[in-house]
Amino acid sequence: MQFILADQGFHWSDAQFLLIGALHTLLVSVLAGGIGTCGGIVLGWLRHVSTGIRVVTTPYVDITRSIPLLIQLILVNSALSMSGNAFSTFWLSIIVLSSSMTVVTSEVVRGSLGSVPYAYIRAARSLGMGYFQTLFHISAPLALRTGLSAWIGLLLGLTRDTALVSVVGYVEFMKSAQILISRTNETLPLLLGVGLFYFVICYPVSRYSAHLQRGIAS
Amino acid sequence: MSGYTFYWSLVWDAWPELLSGVRLTIEITCLSVLFGTLLAMPLSVARQNGRGVAGKFSAAWIEVARNTPTLFQVYMMYFGVGALGINISSFASVLIALTFNNAGYLAEIFRGGLVAVPPQQLRAARSLGMSQWQAYRTVIFPQVFSHVFPAFINQAVWALLNSSLGMLIGLRELTGAANAAQSVSFRSFEFFLVTAGIYYLLAKAIEFGSRIVFRRALRT
């Protein structure tokens, strides 16, 4: 009897499959971006104000920035498996990506806070403002102007880096496209679609960020 | 760690493979940064001048390189080009993809440096009888390099980290070699921890090494 394979071409359900992958990519980006930004602001501020904390956290910052994300994902994956606890690849991705986002954001925050002229802070303090009043009303707004476009750049970098979590098995956009490539063998259209997807997300935002930057500079 | 015993001796047994992986990683990093720099210089000038086919071309190059994942660029060079019937080795794929990526990022970095060089310098150089090429090579770009060197070093470290993507298309660079070696024993944690350490040392070597080279080169 002749053996007949099921139709391997595209189905309509594939569109839904890709859409879910795209939503997963966005979910990971937004969640890791949110956690990483909050963590990075706190870490960056602490590293700015306290030499002790700066020295203590330097190895963490240094190591996270000097090791490929791919290896961080694999290492955390193995470590969590060895600990014997059940975990999902989603949370694994969130842990690693937020940690990396925290580190890079903290460096931007530290640099921006450091760029606030010290005379402004002295002036605010001599007007009777407290430390946190000065921080929230003087330093933070000025630092935001300096760091905003760099932060947007980091967020876009994070969105592009989410493509890497496909390696540990979380089915985001890249992975779902790969699965479809394996089945349909339509490599080029699917791959180009993947590129276009990231480009459509990142390009307008980076243009807007450049526009903002020009507005701030002038 | 419930009842896990570490076996480090397996890693030392695979040391020769890891070392050849290190060599490949260094090769890819150095070559992709070198070619990327050479491509980024004309790209940044074309992007800065902005008009004509060259300006459009370099704008497209820079935006695509900066706004798509590096993983996509590597897959595109390997699977995408492969689908067109052109089969290139995984080494060449990674090298071309990373060169493309580096050129895009470095061009944008150089553009920031070009803005910082006063436009009178180019005009002065041209009126002294230098050709466009001479003026950029001997007057403009030395200044650009001294402006952007921290960003340049960062990009070189990024190139090192991105070379780890070679593993995903079967290249035995450091990550790929570690992955191949651990697949015999499934001691992935031990292998990748050592690999991470090697990457850290390589990244530090790039930072300190390029700082020394730049200081030498820019002192004159």
C-alpha cells in the first residue's frame, strides 16, 4: 500500500501559531524589560551613591556583560535542573533576560546620574531640599534626558535578544518560525518574515528615539 | 543542589577541543572586527553625506544590521543563503554575518565621531591638495578613532560574545566545542561554566589589549 504523507504546506492554523509566537516574544520583552528596568534603576542608583555597593556589585555587572547570553541561558538552565525544582522555560528566559537588562540599565542610570552637574545638586540642597527631594526633582529629570535614548536602545536590544531563548526551548517567534521551516521547508520566506517582524518592531522605535534625542539636544 | 556530583576531570579531558574552539573564536572575532571596521568607514561617510545611491545603500545596511537580531543574521547567512542553493560553510556564514553586523554598528559609532570632527578640517585638507581618500585616511579618521574608542572596544567585545551563535549552526567555536564535548557526558554545567570563564578572560583581554593598542596608535 502506498504511504501518503499529510499535506506539509502552509495551513491557516500556522498563522495562529506564528501569532502566538509573536505574542510570546512581545510578552518576554515587556516583562523582562519591565523587571530589568526597575532593577536597573535601583542598582544604578545604589552603584552611583555608594562606593561599597559599587565594589560589591562590580563582579556581577562585569561578568554578566562579558559572557554570551547564550551561555548564561544554558548555565541557568542546567543549574535550575540540577536544583531539582520544576520550572518553565518561560521563567528561565525571564530570569536571564531581566538579569542582563538590569545590568545594562544600571550602567546607563549610573552614567546619567553621574552626568548631572554637581553645582545643581549643591544649589538644590542649599535651598533646603532634602536628599530624596533633590533626587526626584533635580537629578532624576536631568538624568532622564541624558539616559532616555540609551535606555530605549537597550530595550530594543533586549527585544532582539529574545530570539536567543528559542535555544532553551521556549517557543517564541523565532522558534515557531523554525518549527514551521522544519515542516514546510519554506526556509527563505519564513526567515525573511522573522527578520521583517523584528525590523518592524525595532525600526520605528529607534527612529522615534533618534527624533527625541534631537529634540533634547537642541 | 540535591545530590549532584561535579565531574571537572571530564572538562580537563576535553581541554584540547576547547582550546581549538578558543582559537576559532579569536579568529572570528578578530576578522569580523577588522572587516567590519574597513566596511564601516566608507559606510559611515556615505551615511553622513546622505545623498545618492551610496547614502541609501549604507542607510539600509545600517538599519537592517541594527534592527534585526544577530541570530537572524546568522541564520540568514546559513539557512537562508543555503535555501538559494549557495552552500557556504558555517565558519564563512558566521564570519560574514558578524562582519555585516559589526559594520552596521561600527558605522553608526563612526558617524558619531565624524560629527565631532569640525567640517573645516576636511576642507583644509582638500585645499592642501589631498585627495578625498587621503584626507579621510590621514586627517579625519585618526580623530574619529580617538573620539569613539570606548564604543569601539564595546563593539569588539560584542563581536566576541556574538561569535557564540556559531554553535547554533554547527560551528565548533568555543561554545560549539563545549557543546559538542558535553554531549558525550551531558555534564553541561561543568563545561559551560568553564566556557563562561574563558569568555570572561577573552573579553577582558580585548578590553585591556585594545586600550594599549589605541594608546600606542593615538599618541602621535
